[in-house]
Amino acid sequence: MKKVLLLPLLGFILITKAQVGIRTDAPSSTLDIAGSLEASYREITANSTLSATDYHVSFAGTSAATANLPQMSTSDGSASDFRGRKYFIKNNSSSSNLTLAAASGQTIRIGGSNAANNTYILSPGVLGILTANATNGWDLDLAVNTIPDTSWKITNNAFNGTLNTSQTIPTGTTYQTITGSSVTVTVPPGYNQSIVTLNFDGWGHTYFSGVSMGSLRFQIVQTGTAATTYGSTTMSSWAAPVNTSGYYRYTFPAAYSISNLAPGTYTFNLQVVREGEAGSAPNEVVIWGVQSRAEVYSKN
């Protein structure tokens, strides 16, 4: 007689309890699990249709395949209204795509400016998470590439330049810092490789009163987290083969790259020195200006 009375009482408690706890006496949500969660796992290698017993599906096929999503109803409370059902679908194939296909007349919503389509392609290495919605199919909650990104990417850059700022370069063996050439970038941490590319584009003139020739030699000075000098990055030369006064206008593109600097912030300046002059000494050597650009590329 006691068993007959206890069973209805237990059913009443389960039905009326607002929150259920597993391994906890004080559930804080409708279902509170104080421990790990285990759900079904299935691996497919060819076309397949997902069902009510699927949760995580792994594709490991050697040729392209389709995972067909089940037809769902938008009538709330009906037997086929499983809004909120989730599928975790991972493409573990080495080279083959897996197409997610909604049932005829239903869609997979991505959001934003993307139109809802009947299919979505998971490339190798991509994990997709789907949720059955209450409209007409599925929401693609997440599609993320789980393969480590080993491509080069710009992680920092800077552009600087002073236009038409006249700077006379004196004779001698001391390098002169070019006004306005300073550019600063940061090499970020967390990457296995990095490259800093530097480009200095400048222009100027020499004035001579007879047969004359000479050169400008450029170097790059690095300060900041680590200091060093990169010599002889480029040269610019002039020549006046006739005994006639005049101006010689020149440009000097100086491009340089530096690999695997330690993470930190660096400033780079372009410097110049006159050399190799012969014949009549030029009356003046002037740099008008320089534009400087630095970019940091990083990869894992």
C-alpha cells in the first residue's frame, strides 16, 4: 500500500519542482548540472541525415558530402517543433567540404548582410553550431576555423612624412638624420614570426657650377626596445658631365625589411651622408622632404 502512495507523490514533486539539479541540492537554473555533460557523438564519411538522437557530428570523408538537416515545424508545441535543438558539426576531413542542407523550403540564417540560404558549406577544419529557430529553419550560431592560422597578417603600421622641408646636408663623414623621417611601430607578442618593412621615399637637389659628381648613402637607425643601425640601405648619385651651372634633382627610395624583432615598440629614422664627390664641389646638397611608412607583418 505504501508503494502505491509514494509513486504518485514522487511524480507530483518532479512535475511541480521549478528547477532541477543534478549533483546539487540548490539548482540556480531550470537545469543545473554540477559536473560534465555527455551527449551523443557520431562520425560520418558520406551523405547523412541528422536526427533527434544527434548532437555532435564529425565528418571525416575523403570526398565532398552533405549533412541534411531535419524538417522542423514552426507550430509551437507540435511533435516536430524542436526549436532550440542544437547540432555541433565539425568537418575533420583533410580536403573535402561538407555541405549543410536545410529541408526543402527552409533556410539557414547567418545574419548581418548575409541572406538566408538553404545550404552552407563547412570547409575542412571548420566547426559549425546550429540552433533550430522558430521561423523557418536554422540559425548558424558559429562557424569557426579550428585550424591554426599560419598566414601573414598586418598587425601594426604607421605612416609619417614631412613635405617640402628644406634640409641642407653638409660635407663630412657624419651621418645626418633626415628631418621628418621618424616612424614608430609596435611588434606584438604572441606570434612565432614577424617582419617589419620600411619604406622611405624622399627627394632633393644639388646645385653645381661645373663638372661635378657625387653620391648620397643612406642608413636606417633603430631605437626603442632594441637599438641598432642598418647600413648602406640605398644610394643616390648625380653627375654633371659638362661645365655648366645648374640644378640636379633626385629621388631616393630606401626600402628595407627586418625579421623577427623581439616584441616591443621601435622607432626608425633615415640618415644620409655625402660621399664620392669629384670635380667641382657642389654648391649645395639639399633634401626637400621624405615620406616614411612602416608595416609589421606577423604569423604563427
